[in-house]
Amino acid sequence: MSEESDAIETPEDANETSASEPKKKAKKKKAKKSSQAKDLEAKDATSIRAVRLSRWYGKVTAISDVSLHLGPGIWGLLGPNGSGKTTFMRMIAGQIKPSTGKLNVCGASPFGNPEVLRRIGYCPESDSLYDELTGLEFVTAMAELSGYAPPTALKRAKDALKEFGLEDAMTRKMGGYSRGMRQRAKLAQAIVHDPDVLLLDEPLTGTDPSSRQTILASLKQRATDGALVLFSTHVLPEIEALTDRLLLIARGQVVAQGAMHEIRQLLDEHPHHIRVQCDRPRELASRLLANENGVVALHFPSADLLEVRTWQPDQTYNAIMAQLVEGGFALRSITSPDANLEALFHYLVERANHGAGTGADAGGGSHRQLESAAQRVAYQQQLEPGAGA
Amino acid sequence: MSTQAPAVPGFGSSTAAMIRLSFLRTLRGRKLRVAAVAAFVVILFPAVVALVSEDAEPATIVSGGIDWGFFRLLVFLLPLLFASGSVGEEVEARTLHFLAMRPMQRASIALGKYVVGTGSALAILWAGLLLLHLVGYATTPTEMIEQFGATARAGGAASFLLVTYCAIALFWGTLVPEAGGMLTIVWLGFIEWFGMLLPGVLRFASMSHFARELGGLERAGWDPVELGTQTLMSVPDVELHWCALVIGIEFLVFLGLALLTMQVAQLRFGKA
């Protein structure tokens, strides 16, 4: 504002050049200040931003050319074992450096950067703990190492352990903890310093349903308070119970990113399977083939079962229902094995495994060329939060 | 969201926190017990000699015990036990994530571990040394008091050497966490142990030689050399303050390298 005032105070009788120069300077100053403010804001913002991030070990590529931007909220990181989830997490946690590309957490590179690390909490996948210590000693030590004075660290550790239901076991040595208790101790050390970015690598492994509820409730509360929670798992229902926003990773690549409903739209891109169990499946098949309804293949897994493969599930469903009524078929069941996230996940993983543009799952068809690397990147960009802004 | 996390701790406070954690773990762990057993075994032999042999001089028993038990054995074993695996074992157990994730200089991790490991080794060394002195001079109380200065001098030199060897072990343990013990054995075995036996200036490669000079022990190995009727001192004499300086420099170099390595290394986190 002061720059603006300076510009206003410029004498009116001054010539045009001398009057415009201070204005230009003021504008420049203002722009510079605004840019600095934006930088500060960016640095303060709770976010993870990766640009063409790759990491390899010798000839093995763990993460390949990943670009993304994650803001506050809960994000599910979904991928099969060996897909690069843990490597990705460890890079974000500042434990390993990217081979190429740029990674910023809260506006700065995390590797060896205490200013960033103080804002990150990490729950590693491994089950290892200091078995000779009690849960309270362990979490207190982690709080002290995070910068709290010993009395405060002790109080925070107790609170963190209570949050995950370990108040009765906190004075027992962790060597005697069950798998679920170990997970909760790991989670307690991850949140003991109130991090803005919480990285959880398979945090629900070994937990019982009750602990699971406690953990999920805590994570949801933290996300509501403005934290970014990145939650990795290979179990789909865990993600579905926690968040609507997903990152699907396979072979080191983010094969899809975005809201659950956006990813579900991908279901329309790949062929659906519809299973109809009825009394005369072959007759039903011939009736379906007689009409244009998107059917691309028919199979008969058993005597009373017809499996239909289609590009246009809605149209095909309608056609099946119409034929069932028209022909007076005795319908036992009609199901779609594709109508869940598991199917989508396997589809995307399979697509990534086969490499871009092979269309191996599509069985031909020109529209399958959309699976080229460029198309996939474009699709990822579309799904990035704020891409449209 | 404005962060609720505390400010980044200073190097001193994070090292102090690391020392507290390492101390607690060392107290609860097995290493102290193993080291105590090793020290006991070292003292056992001179103790038996002192009890069985009537002719043996107490001073000979104690100085022999210090030379063989401490300068040739314990100062090599204790760094292997307390320092070489201090980082590697956490990499192996996958617990180093918890420490490396904290907002502190990674050098604090190594320094905290070094202080506790070396402190434990020194405690064992001095406990053993005092016990040896008490046992060796048990039958001659006057000598026990008179000779305490000599034992303390040897103990001081052994401590200086131990502190340096712990820094060497820590360095190899941080540089190659999965093979820190092996590399420490190779370095201490070849350069330090065999080095202290070599003739001429070759012996200067070994800090053990300088520490023995500081501790007032007799030279070992090929010095002096018997040539016919002549006895030659092949290793040049070095003033004691130069001996201390050389060991001190080696200690600082290795400790500095260890902390630097810890600060910049990725510590095998890349491996699943």
C-alpha cells in the first residue's frame, strides 16, 4: 500500500515521463511484493508438489516421471506391492533424494531440510520398533527429537498414545505389543508433533476393527483441521472408508489421480462385463446380437450363465432387461464384476504393466489409442486439483 | 493451516535428546553385558596368574594385563561392539526412519550415538582397569597406591585410543551401514593392530603406537631389533605431545567425516 501512496503523491505538474517512472517503479515494487507474498504463502501452504519426479536404483525404476499437486485433505495412495508407494512416501518424507525431477513439500525440498521435516509426520510400513522401550518412552523420545522440552514431550506423548487407545499399554515394553498396538504406537509418534503433512504407509495393517475406527476417526479429524494426509495401502475398502480422493500408482507411475467419482468415470473407458444367470442363456445371446447395443463379445462360462462384454454398459443393460422381459426368461441374477473400484484398479494396473499404447486389454479398436503416454499425462493433468482454475 | 509443530530444535538440544534415547536403549540392551563379560575375561587371566604364581611381580602382572588385555584386545573390541554398528543396526532393523524423520541435523543422530557408545566403552574400560589394578596389587597395598599413577596414565592413553577407534568405527558404520563392522575390523586389524608391530616409520600409521608411547608401555613388535650383538631402535622417538596431537587429529578427522557422512547420506533408505 505504501508504494501506491508514493505513486499518488507524485506532483501533478511534473512532465509525463517523470510522472510515469515512479508509477512504474511502484508497480514493479508492488508486483515484487505480491510475488514475495505468494512465495511465502506457497512456502507456508500445506502441499506436496512433484514435477517429473523419478527415482531409480541402478537399473530398477521405482518412480517414473510423476507430476502431481496435493493439497490439504486425505489422499489415498493406492497400488499393488512393489508399485513404488513406499519409495514415493520416503521421498516426500525427505529420507531419499529424487534421481531427477523436483519435489516440494510445504514449498521446499524435504531432503535434509529440518524446516520441512518439522511439518511432516511419517508412519513407516515396517513393523520395527525399539522393543526394549515402552510406548511412552518411545513416543516421548520422538517428541523430544521434534523439539519439545522433556516435560512437554512427555505430556504430548501421553496425549498421542491416548488418541490411539494405548493409554493402558503405554508403560509396557513395545516388544510385547501386538501387531495392531505396534501400528498405533507408530501412528502416535507420527502425530506427536502435530504435523501438517502426515504420511502413512499401510497404517491399518494388523489392526482390529475397533482400532481401525479409532485411527480413521483421528485421521479424519486431522484432515478437517487442515492437514494433508497421504494414506498408502493396497486394500481398496480402507481407502473408500477414508477418502474420496485417490492416487493410483503402478510400476512407479501415477496411472490415475483425482476424486473417486472422476476415477470411476474411467470405468466407462474400459469394457464392462455383465453376467446374466437365466434359463436360456444362448437364446438371450442371439437376441442381443440381433440388435445394436454395444455388445462386443459373449461367453458362456456355464450352462445357465451368459457373460456379456460391452463398451456401452448402460445401453447393454437396457437391452438385456428388455430382452429378458420380451422373451419371458427366468432370470436368476444379473451382476457386473466390473462395478467396483477393484476392477478399475486392476484395469489401470494392467494398462500400466502393458505399457502405453499397447491396448492389450482392449482387444483392438481405434479408441484404445487414447492410452498413449501423452494421453495419460493429459488425463492426469485434467484430474489435478486446481487444473481448471 | 498454520503449523502447530514446534520450531526446529538446535543442534545441542537435539543431540542431548538423542543421547537420552541412546542411553536408555544401551541400558536396556545386551551390549553392556557383553562388554562387561569381555572385560571380565580379559582380567581373569592376569588375576589367575597373580593368585597362582608366587614369583610374579605385581607390576609385571598389571602392566602385562594392560598391554595384552587392554591395548591389544579391549580397545579393539569395544569400538566394534559400541560404535561400528550403531547406525547399521538401525538401518537393518528399519528403525532409523523414526530418527531421520525428525527435524534435526542428521549429524545429531550420529553424535548422540557416538557419545553414548563411547561413554559406555570408556566405563567398561575403566572399570576393568581399576579391577585389574586392585587384583594385581592385592597382596601389596603400598605398591597399589604407588603404582596407581602408572595405571592411570596407561588408562588415559587407552581411553584416548578408544575414543579415536570409536570415531573410526562410527565413520565406517555410517559410510557403509551394512558392512560397518567388517570394514572396522579390516581397518583396526591391519592398520592399527599390525601397524603397531611394524619397524621404522611404518609404525606411525598406527595410532596404537602413539598411544603406547603416551601410556608409558614398552614398544611391541619389531622394535627394538636385534642385529647380532647390536640392539637397534628402528622406530624414531616422538615427543609425547606430538603423539597426543597425531591421535587427536585422527580422532577429529574421523569423527568429522562420520558426522558429515551421516548428514548427507541416504542411509540405504532406498532399499525396501
